[in-house]
Amino acid sequence: MSYAVIGGGNTGQAIAGYLTLKEESVKLYTRDSSKAQRISTNGLEVKGVYSGKAMLEASTSMDEVISDAEFIIISTTAMGHEPIISQIKPLLKNNQTIIFFPGYWGATECKRILGRDLIKNKNITVAETSAMPFVSIADNAGSVYINKIKHNVLISTLCKENPIATSFMNRFPQLILGNSVFETSLNNSNAVIHPPITLFNAARIDASETFQFYTDGASPYSVNYVEKLDIERLQIASQLKVDTQSILTVLNEFYETNYPTLYEALPGLFPTGNAPTTLDYRYMTEDIPFGLVPISELGKILGVETPYTDSIISTASLLMDSDYRKDGINFNGLTKENLLDMSAVNKVEL
């Protein structure tokens, strides 16, 4: 199989290195020309759960990377989804599959930008996952370290039936089929965990203080707030008849653990996760507009109150002098009936 991996960050390098070690044909897209040259010349040293030298081609040319790809894996931040989809739109060939790792409503954005005619006429499959497949970090000097593999990561497609190729699923055995892209995006754990802990440690982060995000930053009160956010997410999912579980259960299934409380799970699972040293970080700029805002917007349409979610959105927007609600995912023009129909099992109409 042939793969294009879009995004040369931690996840993109990990996925590209992993697939190459599995003897797949992989090309990596990055905007960084020096990184592209280094990887193409020297390859990637994959360390951790998987290990080996992955020799692959990297390029700053989107056309060159995706032209022969059967699967196009988009591993950028959610902020990059819209520009990437717009960039690849005129380059797409027949029968290609686009997968967002992770979703953050990437599949629905892809449908909006590509349009139903292009998707149908070129037989494009659009899919997304509920989470990244690995916990990884790249040193941007030639190595990528895959620390952990996540298990039971959902993948769903934007169509009535689920045509994800068996060969693709076999390459990522941690993936399990979900029922709809509503299920994958609403099962993203980052959105409810990162923003409250970040906001409640804002002064420390703004001062570039060094501390462990989950071990030092996740206090009983902040974790309690995370659980309040999670209740609102679960209420939205219940209204849409989307199958989901508490964030604690999701994390325990990801890592095959059995922590009794979220307060114990976060530092237990991530004991050495450094806090960001700036508030202009994806825990705010990605997880709020592409994670919490759609939950709030869905709540408005469905008649579900989301005071904890709304408070984070408003406080973060005021603090950062930004309008995360305006910048985020919304569902303008849709009714409750539309949403219920769209969230039904494999029934997102094109």
C-alpha cells in the first residue's frame, strides 16, 4: 500500500517511521525544507516501542507527496485541517482515502470544503480517528521516540457504509471501527482534559515555570472541573445517540489500565509530561475551538446546557484576546433533526 503522511511533527514522523518499518511505501509532507532534506537523506531513527532505521522520502511539495498515495493521513493540528484540505483539493485522484489523525471534526470540515460532488465523482473516502495512534515525540534531529501505543482507538468514515480497507486496519491494529464521525470526534479526550488544567495553571505557564502538567498541575479541583466538562460531553453524546464512555474509561481502555479515579489516572499515565511554557499552545488554540466549541454549539442546537464548557471558552477567549468560538467548529443552519439524522450509524449523507 502507498501512504502520504501530511505533517512533519511528532505524530507525522511517528506514523511515517512506523509504516516504513512495516515495509510500506511512505512519503512525508513537511513545510520545513531542511527537515525534508534531512529525512530524505538520512531517514528517521525510530526508537521506543518500535525501533529501526526508516528510510523514506520527505518533501515540501504536496503534489509530489500525495500524487500516488492510496491513503492520505493528515496528522497536523486541527488548525491546519482547513488549509491542508483546500491545498489538496485540486490534487486529489480517484479512489483515494483521506484519514485525519485525530479527527477534531476533520471529516465534516473535509466534506464542507471538498463538496459532495467531488467526493462522489472521485470516489474519495473520508475518515477520522478519535485519537492519535501513539504517544510520541520527535527531536527534529533525526529521531522519533514512540513511547506508548494507544489501544481501542475509534475510526469512522464519512459515508453510509464503512469502506475502510482491511489492509489499512491491519497496519494499525489498535484501531476499531466506530459508527460515525460524530462518535470519533466526541470521543476525543484531549478537549476536556487539557483546557481546564491549562487555565487553572495559567500564571505558571505564562511565567514559563517548569512543572509536570499532570503530576503537578492536575489538582483535585481542576480534575473535578474536567469531570464536569465530561458530563456535558456525555450529555451531548446521549442526545445524539452516540456511543461513548467517560474520559476515565476511555483512558483506561487506551492504555489497558484500571485506574479507579481520573485524579489517579492522569499522573499515573503521564508522570513526566512537561507543561507548556506558553499559553499560545495547542491545549488552548486547538482543544478549545476544535474540541470544546463544537460541544457547546451542539448543546445550543440540542437544548443541552453546557455552563462548564462555556465558561472555559469565554475565559480563555478573554485571557488570550481571541474569539475561540468564532474561530471554532460550528453547525450553522443545522437543526436538532438534522444532527440526529447525521449522527445515526454510518448515515452521514454526502
